[in-house]
Amino acid sequence: MQGTIYFRDHDNGKVYAPAMSIEEGTLATLRVLDVGCGAGDSMREELLLGQASQPVKMVGVDIDEEVLAQGRKNYPEFLFVRAKGEHLPFPDESFDVVISRVAMPYMDIPVTLREMRRVLKPDGELRIKLHPASYTLAELVAELGSGSAKSRAASVMYRSYVIVNGLAFHWMGFNFHFPLARHRCESFQTKSGIKKALDSAGFEQIDVSCWETKVTWPHAGDCRASARRAL
């Protein structure tokens, strides 16, 4: 049995031609989705680090068409699709693995986790990288160190929003968009907050043992979470 993936542009709603075909009920190919893939370097790293014993199909989504176009040139063997993590344009149970090494802190995390769970196959694996509060504070310090008074004031306003959004995620389990630019959503994450969010989204075997919050600017520490979709 064969199913076909179509994808919808998240801005204009246009439905495009089939992006890829999926043969259901076969273990011939390991299908990996990278949410926030950029130009594809993280997918290349995933292939280099992985030890899959079968062929791997790499699919990446990002909202930036310019970097996607660069990715299609750099890695023609990968599939690049323009979409938001909160609205993944794939059928249920399409992927064996979902990763996000860069972009998770810039999304509505509870909504994105539900979408990731939806497109994962039963017992499929999720691996994500996150930002501790120390990284948000390091960003603020760096931004206050240069620029005009107006830009510094804007930085204080935006980073204050990020901090409040991170606290909302930690204490109440939700994210909200920046009121002055509704297309933006950013927060920091805590170990307990992401554990609760993963559990609420329907994941199990949650592991947040790698949680290094020490930041050496511009690196964001090493805070990772992994989980599996419940059977």
C-alpha cells in the first residue's frame, strides 16, 4: 500500500504537488524528519552520526525559503519542504525519527510537540535540543553591549518577553506569541518544563539527563531531550 504526501505553504495556503511517496508497512527505509532544518547541515550531521542498517530518507522543514533553496543545491539527496513546525504537512505516522537541533525554542513548543508525535510512527524516536534560561540572559547581555539606545531598548523588551514566555512554559505548560510581532514565538526551557510538555503530548521514555546550562557565548549550552511515541 502506498500513500502520498502533499504539502501546503504556511503563508498562502497553496497545496503543492506530491513531495514524496511513502510505502506503508515496509521497513526498507528509515525516514527522518528534521524540524527547523535550515540549509540541511543538521541532516548531514544526523546521517554521519547515525548507524542505521537500512537506507535513510532525510526530510527537512523550515520557514525560510531562501535557506531551503540553498539546501536543495547543497544536498539534492534530501527533501526540503517549507512549513512551520506547528503545522507539519505530512500524514500521521510518516516518520521513524523526528529531530530538531536548532529551532525548537523558536516555536510554540506544546503545539509543535503534538505535531511531532502525530507524524511519528508508534515507538518512533524524538530528539530535540533546547535553550536554558542562561542562554536568554547571555543574549540580552550581548545585545546590550552594542547598538543604539533604541535598539537596546527593543532588546530589553523582546528578551523580557522571552523570559516571561519561558516562565509560562515552565509553570503553566504553554507558550504565547510576541504581542508586537505575532509571527514570533521564543522561550527558554527547563528540564521539568520540557518533561511535563513531552508527557502531555503523549510521549514516553522521556530522557533529559543531558542538561548542561553553562553557556559560553554564542553557544547555547547543551540541553537535550529525547522520547518515544507511545505504542
